[in-house]
Amino acid sequence: MKKTIAIALSLILIIAITGCSDSKSRSKGVYMLLDTSGTYALELKKAQSILNYLLGVLQPGDTLAVARIDTGSFSEKDIVAKITFDERPSYANNQKRAFQQEVNSFVSAVKSSKYTDISGGILQGIEYLNEQGSGQKFILIFSDLKQELAKGYKRDIPFQLQGFNVIALNVTKLRADNIDPNQYQDRVTKWHAEVDSGGGTWSIINDLENLDQIFAN
Amino acid sequence: MPLANMLSITSNTFLSMLIWIVLLLAALYFARKPFHRAMGSFSRIIHNAMRLTAASVLSAEKKLVQRNREVLMAAGLESAERLVEREFDRINAAVVRDLEGYPNIQRQLSELTTRLDEDYSQSADVPSELPNWIPIIESIANIKQSGDSMVANMLGEINRTLTEQHKASIENYRSSNAARHSILNKMLPVWRRVQKALNDIGKSIGNLNQRAKSIDRYMDEYEQIRMQSDKAARMLSSSSLTQFFIAGLVLMIAFGGALINFNLIALPMSEMVGGASYIGPYKTSDVAGLVIILIELTMGLFLMESLRITRLFPIIGSMDDKMRMRMIWITFTLLAVLAGVESALAFMRDRIAQDMEALRQTLAGVEQAKAATSLIPTVGQMIMGFILPFALSFVAIPLESFVSSSRTVLGIVAAGALRLLAFILRLIGNLGYYAGRLVINMYDLIIFPSIWLEGVITGSKSKTKEPVEEQLFEDGGITEEAVDNFNDTIEYKEPQE
């Protein structure tokens, strides 16, 4: 009898422990990179709608960070806003409101940068999400994917993207792409290959009506 | 070496083929008897094995049916006992209630009878008759006047006095009669009260008679069940099936109620236990909500048990009344507290839902719609949150019916399945038997030239000496049993076992 009770108690304990440890592995971590270089800074209004979608979809316990892509993006200073939502829905709602305000303020006051360091942003995103320990990790790149590094910046480090979903959003075609579409294809293929070689999953969403595909898988 | 070359005995292909066919027919002819015996044995093995298995299955089915019948009868006896017990309780209550009041009624009736008697006696008092003044007055009036005024005056005075006294006497007589009538009038409500008291007694006795008839009826049913008659078995089986389906339907409705209840409290529970933690694959808040509902159901179950409405836990029903009353109050209080908690959670849910909707509108960039000022949805949710736990507590009643009737229904289904299995086994056995016969006949059909030749050579005499295939099958004595009925199978096979 005592043995049975001991087994039952152990089972309950195991379930409780696994239940607690399970919460992190089920949470989502989203790191959104906003390209502020050149003319693409004008597209940031669209980024706001994406962010609103994310705020509506993310649940208590999930993590969201928004960072800008500028000349040197591998820096904590480039993180515009970051939050891990409280477990209580009512608190999480208030946090979402505050987060939206913060990003809106950034978008209204943003200045375009000379260079575009996408790789640095991705590296920073990997570091941040790994630190948060989210179960499902998403790096959203709101950019035309044309990287332009300032002199002296080295970004030939391979990405460690196991368990990461990298999604390029609103990849606009540049004037040169219109003249030679191969340039656009090459750009996309290059990033795709880099993410694949890092062990991550790559996808593109250009139509912002299909944002539900971000978490479809 | 190719096979064609090996088969070519002569250079002529047709001749080679013919020789091979003749050799083959000869070989098949010589192997005919062993083949017939082997095939006959094989088909008999299949047939007998299947029939034995079928008999065993049917035996199990018979035992199961017997067991079902016992269970059904036991349940029926218990139910009949409960009914009789309830009727006796009612009779007891009626007798206690009526007999308690009986001395009072008797006293009332006695008092009323005494009063009636007294009133009757009073009304029987005859008023004093009028004095016989009239002849005296007439005789005085007839006295001849002598002209003496003094006499005239005296007579006049006598006449007046007599007349006045006469009037007074009449008045007295009338008032006496009026008093008697009044007494009689007063007797009327007393009579009515007596009649009412007697009617009440009559009703009580009538009620007792009715209960006694019900008890007689239940006792008849009880006797039928005790005798385990087929009529009782049919009645109980039908009743059990009806109970099963009705209880199942009510449980499904209750499940719907529990689901609504769950939806009412799952969201606000995330505010209490957090919305991001999980137990296994389920959210902790959902599990917590489910646990609350299950606790409510359990409390409801215990409450019904304590009230002796259901009898799922005999230990609760057999508690002494004091302990049972305590249990009733404890479970009811817990249920009320949980209902209050649910009501509060429902209120919180409404607030969270409003907040979420406002956030969605903000994120969507649309102008925020004015919040509904009506409190009806909020109050409605709170009332539902409060009522549903109490409503769910009544699930214990259909649950008990479902559990008790499911034993019978499962037994019937299992018996049916066994019967079907026995049928399939018998079918396979018979198919095996006839397949054996078919193969033997096909064999003979293939080698018919050899058989024909044998007939030609040996003539009709030898035919009778050889065991034909029917004889091979009849040896086992199974040809006729292939079409017998199920009930004979056990009787037939049991000696073999």
C-alpha cells in the first residue's frame, strides 16, 4: 500500500516538474529586425502593422524584441524594445499596449542609416533568443535583404541557427532588380543558403495578408 | 537443359504430351484413395475443431447470459426493495401524521357530539303553553250587563288585564320558539365540522388503501423477480435498456453543461495560475478549471449520496443520520463556495474578454467601439457560473442509472458478440467441410477418364466394394450435422469433449 502511494506521489511530482519545465519550451520568442537604411526606412509603416499582428497573436509567456538594422547591428543598443509577456493575460495586455507605444515612437522618429548590417542583426537575434530560452524561435527580417557593410566590419561568421525560423518580410524589389531580376534572385538565394547552412528554416512572406504563415508551422 | 526438352519423350510434341497426360492420370488415379482420405480427414479436422470451438463459445455465452440474468435479477430485486421500502416509508409517514392527530380529532368529535347533544336537548325544551284565557274572557264577556257602571268598569278592567296578559304570553311563546330555532341554527356549522373531520379520516384511510394497493403491486413484481420468471427478466431487461439510453442522453446534456462551465472559468483561471505554464500537453489553467469542475461533480455526487438519492457509495448511505447530516451540510457548503468562486471567475472572464477586445481594436487601428453599458451579459455569466455547479450535482442520478444499466447492456452486447462468434466459427467449420468435398469432387472430375476406364474394366460389381467419398465423410457422421441448429450443438458436442 505504502509502495503504491509512493509511486503515485512520484508520478504526480514528475508530472508537476515536467509541467513547469514545459512552459519555457512551449513559449515563442520573436526577434524582429527593422531595416532603417536608405529608402527602406519609408516602409516602416508596414512594419507597424506586422508588429500589431504579432502583439495580437503572441500569448502570455512569449518574448518579443524589435531591433533596427543600421550600420552595425550586432549590438544591444540596436534593440528598440523587448519584452517577455507576463503570465497573467490582463498584465500581458497592458504590456502589449506599452510595447506598441514604444515602437510607434521609434518609427515616428527614426533616421535612416548609411549602411545595412543584416548579418549583425541576425547574430544579435540568435544571441538574444538563445538567452531567453524560448521553445520556438523566430527571427523576422523586415528588409530588402541587400546588405551593405561599412568598411572594416567583418560578418563572415557562420550562423548557428538550429531550431530557428528565419522569415524575410516585405522583401522589396530595388530599381536594379527590375532591370536585372537575377540580382533579386541571387540575393534571396544567398540568404536562403546561409540560413540553411546554419541549420535554420528559411521562408519569405511578401504579401502582408499572409502573416498567419509566420507561425503556421 | 530447358524444361521443354525434358518433357519431350518423343520427337512428336503432341505424342509426348499425350503420354505425359496418361502417366499423370495414372498417377492421380493410384493416389486417389489416399488423397480422398487425406482431404476427408483435413476437412473433418477443420469442421470438428470449429464446431468444438463454437460449442465452447456458446457455452461461455450461456454462462454469460445466466450471469447477466442474475445481475439483472439482483438489480431488479434491489430496485423493487427500494420501491417497497419507499412505499412503507410513505405509509409510515401517513400513519404517524394521521394517528398523531387522531386523538385530537377524537376529542374534537366528542366535544362536538356533546355540544350537539346539549343543543338538541335545549332545542327540545317545549315552551310553556298559552294560558287558557280565551274561554274565561268569553264567559266574562257573556255576562249580561246589569247597567251598573261599577260592574261595567270592573268587567272592562278584567277584560283589559286579560288581553294584556294574553299578548304577553304570546310574545313569550314566540321568543321561546325563536331561541330554539337559534340553537338549531348554531348546530349547522358544528354538523359541518363533524362532517369535515369524518371526511378527513375517510381520506386518510383511502390514501392508506391506495398505498397498500401499490405495495401489493410492488410485492407481486418482487415475487416475480424472486421467482426469476421470464416475464420479470424481459421486463427488467427492457427497463434496463431504456434506462441506459435515457441516462446516456442526460449525461451527454450534462457533458455539454460541463463544457460551457469549463469555458466560463478556463480563461480567468489563467489569471490565477498563469497562462504560460503547462502540465504535460495541457495548459495549467485549463487543468485547474477542469479540476474545479470535477471537484464540483464529486461534491454533487457526495451530496446526492448523503441525501440517499443515489447509492453509488454504500458507506455514505449507511452512515448514522447525524454524520450524514454533517456530510450534507459540508458538501453543500463546499458546493456553494465553489459556485461563488465560479461566479466571480465568470465576472473576471467578462472583464478580461472586454480588455482583450479593446486591445485587438487598438492593434487593428480601428476606432474603439463604445463598451456595452448593459450589465445583462455580465450578470448572465455570473448567474450561469453560480447555477451550473448545482445543476451538475444532479448528474449523480443519471450516472447511477447509467452505471447500473451499463452492466446489463454490456452483458447483452457481449452475449451477442459471443453468439456471432459462434456462428462465424460454425460457418467456417461447415465451409471447410464442404470445401473438402468440393476438392475431392474436382479431383475426380480431373481424372474422370481413369475412373471411366476403371468402370469399363471392372464392371458394376467392383463399384459396390469401393468406399465412395460420401462413405468417407459419413464415417465421421458429420454430414447431417452441418445443418443442425445451435441449441443442439452443445448437447451434441459435450459428450465428445
